[in-house]
Amino acid sequence: MPALVDKLDTDEVNGLRDDVLDWDAIYWRPVEDDVRRLRQRIFKASQEGDLSRVRNLQKLMLRSRSNTLVSVRRVAQHNAGRKTAGIDGEVALTSEDRAALAVDLHRNTAPWRARPVKRVYIPKANGKQRPLGIPVLRDRVQQARVANALEPEWEARFEPRSYGFRPGRGCHDAIESIYVTLKGRLSKRQWVLDADLSAAFDRIDHDRLLAHLGSFPGRAMIAGWLSAGVVEQGRFAPTERGTPQGGVISPMLLNIALHGMEEAAGVRYTRRDPQGAQVAMGSPVLVRYADDFVVMCHTRDQAEQVRHRLAGWLAPRGLSFNQDKTQIVHVERGFDFLGFNVRRYDGKLLIKPSQAAVRRIRERLAAEVRSLNGGNAMAVIRRLNPIIRGWAAYYRSVVSKEVFSAIDHYLWGRLYRWARRAHPNKSRHWVVDRYFGMFNPSRNDRWVYGDRETGIYLRQFAWTKIVRHTMVMGTASPDDPALDWYWAARRRKTHALFGGRTASLLLRQRGLCPVCATFLLNTDHGPQSPQEWEQWTRVLTMAQRKTAIVTGPAHGDDPTTHLMHAHCRQLKQRETAVGVQQQPNRRPLGLA
């Protein structure tokens, strides 16, 4: 217990000084550092098997004012769904609203009562609808607080080849892990169980999941969220199983529910540590991303045995295989995983964008061009560039050059027909001269689509360089204090999707804001799909134009231009106006 008595335990940190919080005056680096250090302490205690210390540190995290501030900021300011309200219609889009929310949640000591989630539907790639459950704003913030306490405990326990919804890990790590396992003519694992779980989020057994949580201090709150119910079209329905997709904590709960799948599949390790995870000879290899996973086996019989063992392991958890999407295939035939096709050609393993993914992007581009009939060239460029950047960014780590070129050719044909339709009385030569030319000065290509008046042009898929993704090593986690150097180096290697001046500034600054010294971009939770990459590029472009990331001098006496957070520049301007010197380590006003 004496080890818990430090700066984070004192009333100066966790107590409330007054009810006034100046949100725009908060220096976020010391706040985030407090949360990061406490997460690391929880991770280390869990790694060492000291459950008593883990629980004490988790209690400390749940009452930490820094955790409250970071959670409100994440949910109400940074999250893409910050404008989406739950059943109560509450959002916090202004600094005053966020400050009031932080103060109220930090002062609240009454037992938390979860509100029902709002049911909404989003389209899936196969044309079906995916049900989401949107909690109210206060529940989302509370879930973020609880996640910061629970996640580092499990990060020290999770399996090495689990990549979905985990900090520092993503779908490209899963794809690279598959490549490393199957590559080479002498690879012994040639049979693959390509599996998918049927409605995993909606069918998780509550009792089994809560049993996994043990004596976690926020267990009662999680139980409340699981059984809060759903409101759809004004009608309430109770929830007896499953965790709603749309909640901040739901993906982590799914990972907890599926923890132990490798052991159930018969995976054996000779080495399992942050530096690497070596699988024993003869053992299958399981790679999982959320509820999608593949098991690479030596024989078809072994794959059948793994399938049978996993079916028995999943049943008590309320889960089962989706028989339509689960199959056993030879690597020579290939399989699709996370939008990629993995297949061996004449002994050489190649990973490409899947045919289904290519078909979807072609259909998307055709629909977007049709919808722009009657528009101008600028409207076309602004609509299509984020789509091109996003899709190319997702598939740039595999064998995609031929696919990129084919899609460019397809899109050129669509744009040419669009231009001819816009000018039916003009000749083909006039149309080509009007919309196509050498708009990109760095490329010797006269068939680039662009706007003659502004000089702005449409990117091409094939311009994206193929960059092999570096797989996260072993059981490495950002919460491991011994690997701070590793994650700092990994963030610096993040390849930006923008070019020119912005890219050079990011490189020069190593991705850091010169005022608060925190990262300009959140690289621990990067986009995990072409749609997320597209949204990311749109948001980033908007952020640079409006409020989030700006350029300018970092200090009044320094004329050098930097990229910085807009709120940091505003804070500097306010301090300059009143003659206040920057104090990066001071505490936020209002919450102690």
C-alpha cells in the first residue's frame, strides 16, 4: 500500500478545488502523462501477477481527475461521434459544456445508473444493416474512464496475435502476421480455418463475461451497461445478452470474452514476450482481429480438430460460428481476410486487395461520378480525392500496384464520359484539353484530371507508394513502461498521407506540437478500414482549414513556422495578450 502513495493519490490531484473549470486553459500534457503513468503502473502490476495492487491502482484511476478530463476530451471533443446524442439528446460541443460535464462527473459519488442505448443502423459491405447502440454522452464518458482502468490489466494478459481494438495494434499487423506465417516454399502450415463468428457483439453471455472481470472495481457499472436495454423507435427492449456496438468499452469487452481462444485452439508457444512470440513446431497459429480470425494448420485434419475444439469452447460464451463465412481452405486456393486476399501462386505467397473490395470501390466511384452530373471539376476533385487517398492508404502495404493502375484506368473512363456528357456539343479534343493535362508538375503524365482555373487536380491510386507494414512485435503494448522507446520510434515512422509543406513540417517536428509537446495525430488508434482512412483524411483536411491543426510561430520571438494544435496557439495568444508566462506543468483550473 505505501507504493500507492504518490502524487496521484493526493487530494491535490484527485480532489475538487472549486466548481469553475477553464477548459481552454488546460495544459493537456501533464494531464495525459498522469493517465499514461497510472496505466503503466496497472500494466506492470498485472504483468507481475499482483492482483491486489492492480485493484488498488484501478480504484485510483476511477477517481482520478486526469482520467475524467482525458475521457471527456476523448468522447466529447476528439471522437468522430461527438455530435451523436443518445436517447437524452445531450452533447457537449462547446468548451463550457465540456467543462461542466467534467466537473459534474468528477463530483458524482452516487452509484452509477446506466441509461438505455439508442438503436441505429449503418450499412454493411454485403448490403445488410449493422445494428449499433449509442449510449448517452455521460455513459460514454464513464465507459472511457472505466476502460482506462480495465484495459492495461488485460493488455498484460492478452494473446500475442490478437490485433483488433487494441492500442498500438491494427488490421495491418494481423495481415503481416499471416504473411510471416505462410510465406516461403517450405512453409509447413498450408491449411487454413477461415472463421467468422455469428453476431458476436449481440450474443456474448453476460455471466461468463462478468466472471472474467473478477473483482474489478467498475464491475457493477459494466453490468449496468450490459443490461441497460435498447430504445428503438420509441420502444424499450431489455438486453439479456450481448454488448451493444457503439459503446466505448464494447470492443474491449469482446476481446476479454474471447481471451483464451489460442489455448482452446491448441496453440503452443516456446517463447512469448514483448520481443517476440515463437510458436512451437507442429502447433497451429491463430490470428484474430475482433470476431474475425484464421487458424493456419499443418493438415486438413488438424484444421477440422481446431474447428471442433473452438465450437465447444465458444458455446458456453453464447457464441457460434457463422457457417456461411466459415470454411477450411488450402493456401493455394486462397482466402479473404479484412478486405485482403491471401493466396499462394506457384509457391509464392501474395497478398492483394480482395476482388470484393475492388468491386466495391469501383461501384462507389461510379456512383459518386454519377451523382456529380451537372457539377464542375472542383466538385469532382473535392469529392473523389479523399476516397482515393483513403482506399489507397489502406491497401498500400500489400501487392496493389496492378490493382491501383486498373482502378485508375476505370476511373479515367468514368470521368471522360462525365466530361462528354457535360459538354455534348464539344469535340473529344476540346474535352480532353479542358479536363486532362499535366497538372501534377512532378509527374510526366498528361492524362491527369484537373481544374484549369485553379490548377487543382485529382490524385491517382497508382501514385501511392507501396510501403511494407512493420508488424508490432510479440506482446508489446503502449502500456508497458519498459517499451516507451519502442512506441516513440514506431510513432515517428508513421507515413503521412499528405505531401508538400505539411509532410515536411511533421517530419521536422517528429509529429509533436511545439507548445504542448504532445502528438499532433493519434497514431495509437489509426484508421482500420478504407472508410476510416477516408474519414481521417477529410477530418484532417478540415482540421487544418478550421480549428484543430494550424500553422504559425510557436513562440513570439521565433519566426519559424510550425504545425500546432489550434487550442495551443489560442492559449499562447491569450497569455501573450495578458503578459502571462507559459507554465506547462501547472494544473488545470478548477479540478485538482
